[in-house]
Amino acid sequence: MNMKDNNAQRLEQGFSLIEVLVTLLILAIGLLSIAAMQLRGLQYNQDAYMRSQVNMLAYDIADRMRLNKDNVADYVSNYTVTTTEPTACAQGSGTNANNDLECWKQELWNGLPPGSTAIVAVNAGDPNMYDITISWSDRENTARTVTYTFQP
């Protein structure tokens, strides 16, 4: 064995250490990317959940209004979700607009973040139509609003 062979072996040993460090760097970047994608997926999932809640809440009050067509004007109201739980409602007590609104407020309180608003109003263009407008703030504190127009 001559001196050239010893130098070549030393260079090869150092080169494998550099390969390992580069591999660890690439692996770390990949794992961080996967973690970032997982976080973004969770955030989008929360947004989708809130939109589903808003849809269910709007359809709930619309169905309550359809069941009580004779007193549909009594459902017109504004409500802001607070940190204080609203008064309990009597479930299954018939078609009473005040009780329906109290039950709906309870559901809004359970399903939406504080500061959210829900408005049931007569449609400006057609007095036979009603608008349900629900507003909330998403995880980035961006205001979101959805309005449903329907005929009871």
C-alpha cells in the first residue's frame, strides 16, 4: 500500500460524512414541508367546518319559519353571539316564533365564535322573500358573511 491509497481512503471517508449531512438537510426540509402542509390542511378543515355550521344554522331557521308560516314576520330579528350563554329554550314546544328564535340563538351560540352575527330580515326586493345573513370571523380574523334568500 502506498501513500496515494491512504490519501484516497481518507478523502472517501470525509466525502461520506458530507453526503450524510446533505441527506439530513434534505430530509429536514422535507419533514418541515410535510408539517406545513398538515397545518394548512387543518386550517382549511376549520374553515370548511364553519361554513357547514353556517349552512345548517341558516337552513334550521328557514325550516322553522316554513313550519310557522302564519307568524313568519315574528322571526325577523338581529342577534350577536356573545360569550354569555343565551337562555334555554323548550325543545319540541310546537311552532312558537319566540321559542324557535331562542332555540336558534342557543344553536348559534354553540356553533359560531363570539362576535358572530345572525340577521333574519324581509328581502328588500320582494316582501314575500326573507334573507338570513350570518357573519363570523375566521381563524385569520377575516370577516366572512353568507346570505341566504328564501321563501317560507
